[in-house]
Amino acid sequence: MYSMPIGLILVKVLALTDHDTMAGIPEAMSAAHKCGIRIIPGVEISALHSPREIPGAGEPVHILAYYGMCGPSRFDELDSMLLNIRNGRYLRAKNMLAKLNSLKVPIKWERVTKIAGEGVAPGRLHIARALVEAGYVDNVRQAFNKYLGDDGPAYATGSEPFTETVVQMISRTGGISALAHPWSLKNPDAIIWSLKGAGLHAMEVYRSDGKVDGFSQLAEKYGLLKLGGSDFHGKGTKDETDVGAVKLAITTLSSFLEMARPIWCSAMKDILLKFAEEPSAANLGKILKFGQPANSDGSAPIDSGTDVVNLCLSSWLSYDDMEDVELEEVRSKLVCYAAKT
């Protein structure tokens, strides 16, 4: 298997999970294809865990969603949730700036949006960078510790959905859900118990410092798959974990794919079946939303049932998947449509 160096680390499989958006997936898949890297499309969804017995109380929680090569089976439904979260981030950021101003730490909105970039909903990281730039703190970590952390004086909530709603949405759209960095939670056991009941598949356990503390035991307690990630944000700081720094055993990836494959295949079947039954440009776009299949050189557009059968299916499905009885109906319909195109 080919791989490319990112920093000083060789990466072969990379899950891209930006905060509350999947907009960067197509570009990432195109670049990864040239370097022999497999991209797992994903997203890190901002959510709020609010115990029913304590109305008004809530703790920020991040839920990771991992999808197959076709992405979510109901992308519009997921994207609507993500859009609502991003829109809430604008109001949240303005509220945080207002709180900073009341603390005699004024930061200009224009500077925060410029740091975030065009079309990007500003988050705490962008405000933290503005604080560093303005000289109020020495680094991003200090900005969070002093002002922007969950218990900080400038913290504000946005329009995040409840954690259970997010986990159920991920399952409904054909994804694998995982709890991100549980060590940052105040009461991880209670939250994990609640999310397991909603259908959570996995949780992060492995860290860059090698410590798993009691989280490995928590994963075993609730029957969750153990995962890990670098949580790389591109901050450019010395203390940030590099991509691929969290080394996972090949058995971890194998267990993940063993769990994910039937779920992803089911989602792929739904997407392909919609195209087979209604071969419109819009439905073809849903198949190719996240880029060309690996065995396509991209020189010619995929625009027919023949292309879907010859390129997409052979690239995205393993031999065992291709023999799956449930997918045979979809394949037959695609072949039938291909004969007409």
C-alpha cells in the first residue's frame, strides 16, 4: 500500500472530521487519491448533553461520524443539522466577544471572521487566535484556560442539538458514531451510558501521549469499539498533536471496518438504488458528492449507469460486498439502466 508523509509520519488511512461541515471532503479525497491514502469521510458534530433530571444544565460534547465512500445516505437531512449548528456559531461567537468586551478584553468581529476565513463559521479556536494576536494571552491553550473553556467567563453556547439526537441522526444516515475525547468531559460515565442507549458505536480511547486511563475499561463496560485520533486542528502550535501521531494497531482498524462495512454498504445501497430508480443528474451527484472513485483518473466525467457499475461499484465494494445478496438487486438495476445508456 502506498502512503505519503504528513510531517514525519506515514499515513495510509485518514479520517477527515472537520467541525460541523463536510465541505472539505471532496478536495481531501482528490489529494489523497494521488498519494495512495484512503480517506474516510466524516464530521465532528458539536452537541449538548443535557440530563433530563436537570433542566437547563448542559455540557458540550463532540460526536464523530464516519461514513463510507458515498457519504451519508440522507445527506440533505444531515447537512440541515450541520447548517443550523454553523449558523448558531455566528451568534455564539458574537456573544463570546460581548463577554470578552465586558471583561475589558475587546476583540474586533472583523478580525475573528478574517482568521476563520471566508464562508467559515467562527469558533472558539478563531477567537483564541485573535486573543493571542492581540497580546491578551501567550498561546491558544492559555486563551481557553483563561477565557474560552467550558467553564470560562467568556464561554457561550450555540444552537447545538442534544447528543442523543446526533447519535440517532448518524445511525439514520448510515454512519458510525463515536464519542470524541471523553477525557474532557466532567462525567464521562453517565454520558457514555446515555449515548450507548441512543446507539453509539465507539469512543476514542487511544491518545497521543499513550495514556488510556480508565477509558479503555469504560469502552469495555459499555461494549463500545475503541478508537483514537490526533484531533489535529492545524493550529500551528508546538503542543499540537501531528496527524498520525496516535498509532493504532491494525486490529483496531480491522475491527472498525468490520463494524462499519455492513452499515456503509446499506447506505451505499440506498444511494445507488435511488439513482437506479431515478437516474437523474441530481441523484448521480449524490453518489459522487465526495469525489471520483479510486480507479477513475478523473479525465472523463462519470455520467452514466455504465460508469457507476464499472467504476464506482468495483472501487467502493470489496469482493465479499459484491457478492452480497441485498446489493444484487441494486447492481441488476444499474446494469439494466447501463444497457440503455
